[in-house]
Amino acid sequence: MTPAAVAPNLATLNLLKLAGAARRAGLIAACLVAGGALSLQLSGLDLRAPAGADSASIRSEATLALAYGVLLTAGAASGRLLGVVRRNVLVIAPAALAILSAAWAPEPATALRRALAFAATLMSGAALAAALPNRRALAFVAQAAVAGVLLSVLYVVLQPQYGVHQATDGVQSVHAVDWRGLFVHRTALGQLSALALALAAYGGRSALGPPLFRIGVGAAALLCLYKARSAGGVVDAALLLTAPPLLQATWWIWRRGGWLALAVLACAGLLVAGAAWTVAPLVLQALGRDATLTGRAAFWPAMLQAAAAKPWFGYGYSTGYREAVAGLVAAQTGGDYVPNAQNGYLDALLNLGVVGLVLVAAGLALAAWRAVRLARADLPERTPLLVVLLIAAMNTIEAALVSPNDIFVLLYATTTAAAGEALRRPPRSDRSPADGAPAPPAAGTSR
């Protein structure tokens, strides 16, 4: 190939790299907005006044619709969206039940609107897996989580009145001076920081680039964990950092010792659990928490009693809890209004009943199965494992399984769908000219 022909090819390649980078940045921005980032600012609320459960503005609704439109359009344009949806029916099925539950929810119109937003969140995950084939969607999940943390640090510096809980806030003023970054509450920043920290440790160059950048990501995630003062985030960070090597050791022991080795490992686990029963109160105290998990344990029994009254299909999506359960729990416990069950599994049970909880559990089981298979592959991919572990753990004290406009629901749906697509294809280069890397030359092409 002559030098004169090389120059136009390089120019074209640079344009493709630039277009690919711009597309990915747009998808990350849409992912964060659809996941609840900047929702306080977009709603135009006065933070000094208490906000209702459905407080929103035309601007925020239009921006959310635009974000979902970008994600869904990207998936539809790939021509693969319907196939991805069919292969992830278990993940999306809770949204269908949520839409149907508007028929028995106390406020059908509001329940339907929020159920459609929940469906759009799950469908957007499938769309991202379709738009970014092979393993590129898994790298995108890591990049979106890291972007949320890095942009949160920047936002705290530029807009502290929004990025930090204020003493004048009408809601959650008890968390004054704690960082919340781009999100509504500090717990979202804390949990996302836990994921970003683990991704910086295990994500690898293909997802997050060179080691120096990953060190910077880890430092930013540690800063956000510290400033958000999220005890759950700290615990989940410890879990995510220790789980991959422990699972690797378990697999190594299983292959060499079979059931006997696994029995020894189980006994060791029981001993550790017994010690944890004694140590846990000390750890909670060090994190500024008590054995009631900041009061959660006091109202969970009342919520279980409420769930028993409507066991199969629950009280209806979103408004069922708010209108029928929250007041009952407050009356029984003598406590204040609780906006959600503070437990994702209990939240699914109250909103969608046993049927909904079974659907959610089936989706999580599918996600875990795919994550473990990828982690054990010849080219191990740990992003799905880390995301699934985070979702499973954080929902013991937070409600982020059937929530609309939730960054964790969106990352979970994207990861599960992308892991399934990655398992259907043999390992190969996942980058194309549109993503900033040259495609391999065709057979017979001179270099």
C-alpha cells in the first residue's frame, strides 16, 4: 500500500474512533440519567421543602424519556434486540407483572406510569446488550459505574448544594455533609463506589484501561465511600474485593478434593459465620450502626405481616406499598413513614407478591449462573460476578430490585443480558473501528 493511500485510511480510522468515543459517551450519559443521576436537578424541586413520592416536572420526565429513547433506539438499530429480549425473559418478566398489577393497585394511573418506567429500565439493559455485542457491553457496565463515581466527585466540587446532603434539606437532613454525588441519596453513591472499587481491582485493561487509571478510579471510589459514610457500601466493598479469590479457591479445592474438600471448606465457613455472629456488632458499631440496621429490623416483622394479607400478587406496584403498607407499618411500630421496605426482596414481595418474588429470584439465579460460567472461562470475565454479588448483597438492606429509574437495576439487567450474549460466542476481539480499534484485515489484504 502506498503512502498516499495510507493517509486517507488513517483519517477515516481516526474519524471512526472519534465517532465511537462520542457514541459511547452518549450511551453512558443516557445510562446514568435513566438510572436516576441528576434527578434532583432535573425535577426543579426546592430541596428545602419535603418532596412527594412522585414529585417530578415536565423537564425531568422529558429528559428521562429521551434517555430511554437513546438506549432503546441503539438496541433496536442493532437488529438484535428481540433476540436478546427472548433470551432474557426471566429478567424482564417482573416488569410485565408490575404493569398488570396496576389493575389492583390503589392508584392505577400512577402505578402504571411507574411500572412502565421499570419496564423501560429493564428493556434498556437488554438494548445495551444488543447495541454492544460480544463482551463490549460488559466493558460498558464497568465504564458506566466508574463514570458515575468520577462525575460525582466532580459534581460535589462544582455543585455542592446538590452533590452533598444539606442540613436544610426537607428530606434526609440527618445525613447533612454526607456526599450523594449525582444521585438522590448517599447510599446510591456508596454502593456504586463499592462496585467501582472492585472493578478497578478486577476489571482489567480491556474494561478500564491502563493500571494508572485504575489506581485513580480506586482512589476516587475510596474517597466517595468515606465521604458518603455508607456502612452498606463499606461492607459490600469488602465482599466484592474478597469474593473473587475465595470463589477461585473454592473451585480449585473442588477440582482436587471433590466433596470431601468442599465439606472441609463448609465447616470452615460455619466457623467463620459463628465468629462473625460475635464480631458483627463490633463492626456495626465501628461503622456507626447498631444491630437493628438503623431501625430496619424493627419494622420488617410488620411488613411480613402485611405481606401475609395479600400473599400471591401483593398490593400492586409502587403505590400499593405507599398507600396500603407504609401507614400500617408506621402505626404498628410507632415509627415514621418509611418510603420503601429497605430490603429488595421484601419490597418485591409487598409490591408483587410471592409470584413477583419468585420471578425476581429466577432472574437473579440466571444472572448468577451466567456470571459463574464466565468467571470460570479460559478468559475470565469478573464484571458480571461483581454486579450480581452487589445486587444480591445490597438488597438485604436497600430496595433496588424492582425500582424504576434505578442505576443498579439498569446495570443488573445490562450485565445479565450481556453475559448471556458473551456465552453464546467464542472469545474473540470485542472491539471494532466504531469503538476505537481497527478491525482485523480481511484475508489477502496487504498490510
